[in-house]
Amino acid sequence: MNKISPCLWFADANAEEAVNYYVGIFRSARITEIMRHTESSPGPVGSVLAILFELEGEAFLALNGNTDFKFSPALSMFIKCETQEEIDHYWDKLLDGGQSLACGWLTDRYGVTWQIAPRRLLAMLQDPDPAKADRTMHAMRQMIKLDIVELDRAYNGA
């Protein structure tokens, strides 16, 4: 496991369902360990306490917790995509049952927020030519799901 990994706290005891959902979406994904409640833990004996899993080589921990904590867009998962096909894949799968936000952001059916963007977007937004960066930012701010062709068009002033 990575030295630092996000822990996703699922308040409705649906960590296993969520992890299976994510593992089914990402091309390189796997569950590495399932921890179950014992007699000394607060949940029903044998039920899932936590799951260690990997998405695209990144380690995550999913935890079945109580309802005191909720997910927030203040923390999101950032997916860097090479192609529009890849953006469309993640967008369509993660949006199913969720809610679209602006600028390539969405909240999935479990309340986890994702940013789905072209890998090169950050470089475009930091271009030394402020006109290119500004055009790209303006185009992005008009979008819900990001469109690589339109972002490139704006960046190039076309």
C-alpha cells in the first residue's frame, strides 16, 4: 500500500457495494483485502469493516462507518485522461445515479466527488501565454463534461 492513501468513509455500510462498483469501472483495479468485524468491533460479526483496493495502481481504503460523516466536493478524486473516449468512459460510468457538476466534476451515486479531465489541462491553464490560458479557462467554465476538442480549439484560438 502507498505510504499515504485516501480512506473513504461510507456512512450507509455500503463500502463493499461501492468498491465493487469502482473496481468494475476502472480498467486496472482490484480488491486487495477485506477486513471483517469481529466480536470486539462495533459492527455485526463477519460483516465488512473495511476494504483495501486499488484503482489504476493507487491504493484506497473504504470503511463502513456510522452516519456522522458525509462526503464533500472539498475532497475529490482527480482522473487524468488521455483521450475523449477515456473521459466519456469515466464520466458515463461514474455519473450513473450521481449528479453532474461544472468544469468536469461530478458526484457519484455514493457521494464521492470526481474530476475527470484531460491530462494536459493543467499545463494549458498554466501556459506562459496568458491569452491561451484565459481562453482555455473560459471554455472550461462553460462545460459540464469536458470536451478535449473544444478545449484545444479555445487554447489554440480557433
